[in-house]
Amino acid sequence: MNTISMLARVGLCSGLALALAGCMSSTPVYDKHFGEAVHTVRVMQTLNPNASMNSDPVSGVDGRAATSAMDRYNTQYRAPQSDASAFTVGVSSGNSLDSMGK
């Protein structure tokens, strides 16, 4: 009998808590300023806001050379060079004095 009354109390309290949570008002102060931090950081990271109005050609690498360089760069990660001595770090094949000529 004691367990049933305890479960009834817990159920009543949780139902009351859910009902009160549903009646809570929203946060108008936070909602009014929502997104200001993202906008501020984005504006701070913009080097030149009027860059789209500049019609001068870009100085630097032409398109073909840049594409070729990026293709070569990307192929390095598709087929990386294998290192044959990866497991022999710190292991010498002989006397270190012989290799120095002494």
C-alpha cells in the first residue's frame, strides 16, 4: 500500500511539473538577440566587405596552373609514399663507428 501511494505521489508531481513547464513563457530577451553573436563574429572575420565591387583581375596563379597544383596535391593522399623503414626506427645495421669512417 505504501508503494502504491508513493508511485501516485511521484506521478502527480511529475504531471504537475510537465503542466507547469508547458505554461512557461518564452524568453523574449534571448529571442530578441538570437544570432547576434554569429553575425558579429562573421563581420569581424571579413577582411574586405567591398571585395565584390573590385573588378580588377586577381594577381597570382592562373587557373590551369592552380588546377594542376591542386590535382597533384590531392593525389598525394590517394596513394601515399610507402616508407620501407617505418618499423626500424632507432635500429642500426652495424657499428656506428664503422659508418663514420673511424
